[in-house]
Amino acid sequence: MQKSTYTNFEVIVVDHGSTDNTKSELQLEFPEVIRVIGSEKLWWSGATNLGIKEALKRGADAVMLLNNDCFLEPDTIEKLVNRLKQIKGEAIIAPVQCDASTGKVLVITARTALLIGFPTFLATRNISAAKKKAHNGLVETKLIAGGRGVLIPASIFKRIGLLDDESLPHYYADHDFYIRCRKSGIPLFIATDTKVFIDQEKTSLAQSPGILTFRQFLETFKNRRSHRDIQQLSPLFKKHYPIPGCYFIGLGLNILRYVISYLIHRGIYLIQAESFSKTNHKSI
């Protein structure tokens, strides 16, 4: 961010329980950074809310959410700010998400399909197709995947409120926020000429299910760090399921999908492991 072509911003780092040298290194290497101390009991939503509150208190016109696994190109902030100025009225704008190690596009546009059990459904990963649909460099989306470089005008927080850190402490508070925004008539856009790079090695514990034993897999349904955590999935479906009172259908379909996916991936993993073992045995 020090190489950013846009300089009219402040960096706020929320430190909620770091046990390394974050405090001393920030003070030494980045004295201009504003450090907000939070309880170590906070998760993503609560910590992010602390940062948002600090930004609003300081009179920010807009707030960019950026996780510690994200890296911006030097012109990303400038382009997002300029695109936001083009839009009449309130709107939220985000960059294209790419893999930090390969540069491959991960997410452009997305949506929810809660009716059939999908909190996140990736709609477009083809950048050429997205640019063809774009108007003035912006393509509308039903959902933004996470808080990875998203730029949100301060007025939206004042109108919609903050993230729901009580019901959704770690996962899906971003989904809930974007859905609330869309229900209030606030559009979501992706700027097709901007990128944020994601270090996927630092993301969810719930990825690569095939390597997990069945017991470990079941544990992910009650692990707050997992996107399969039922205690966080339930409030999301309950609040936004399209058929009132029937959210348990979507939740059940979601769980069933994960179980089927796990069984397939686990089977493939075991077959590959056995094949590898036989190959090594023969070579010995």
C-alpha cells in the first residue's frame, strides 16, 4: 500500500490478540499506521467492526476492507475511488480477486443460491466475458466474495449498520451485509480493471476436505473457523432464506452437499494415497 498511486488514505490495523512482534514492528517500520487494539476473543466480524468504527470516527468518506491475506496492485485504490465517483448515488465497489501465487482469477461476480443451499455461487470467472458485460469498467454483481479490497462509502454504514458480529462472528457476516445492502437498493459492482491478490494458504480451515478423516470432517461443522460451521450458517439462512420459515430446507441441502462432496474427495484421496504407497513399495 506504500506504493499506491492514491495517497489520500489512512491505514488502520486491528490487532486483536497478536502474539508475535506485530506491535513493535508496526511502530518501528510503519509509524503512520493507526493501530486499534481489540480483545483476543474477537473474530473477523467484531475486529472488522472496530476498524470501521475507528475510520468513521476519523471522518472517512469511504472504508476499504482488506484482510491480512490480501495484496493490492499500486493503482487499485485509485481506480476504485475513481470508479466510485462515476456512480450516481450510493454503491459498493470491489476489485477482481486473483490467486497470489498463480495470478489466476478466483472470483469476479458471485451470487447466493440459498434456496438450494448455496451461500456462495460463483457466477463469473472469465475476465473477458465480464469486461464485455461491463459499463464504464463496472459489472454489477449480486454478491461480493468477502471483504477483500471492497470499497464502501461511509454513508452506507450509517444507513445499513455494521457487520452482524453477534450472530455471524467469523463467517457470512459479509454475505449478510451485502444482502442487506441490496435489499435496501444499494448496488454492488466489480471494477474489471482492478485486482486484489489472495494468499489462499491463509484462508479457511474447511478447504481440501479429502485429507480429513470422517471425525475431523464432522468437527468442521462446529468449528468457528470453518465455513461449514452450522452455528453461523443457521443465522444466515434464517435471516435471508427466500421462503420464510423454511430456512431449515436450505440449511439441510447445504449440509448434504458438503457431505457428498466430502465422500467424493475422501474417496479420491484414499485411492491416490493407496496408489502412491504401492508405487513406492515397488520402487523399494
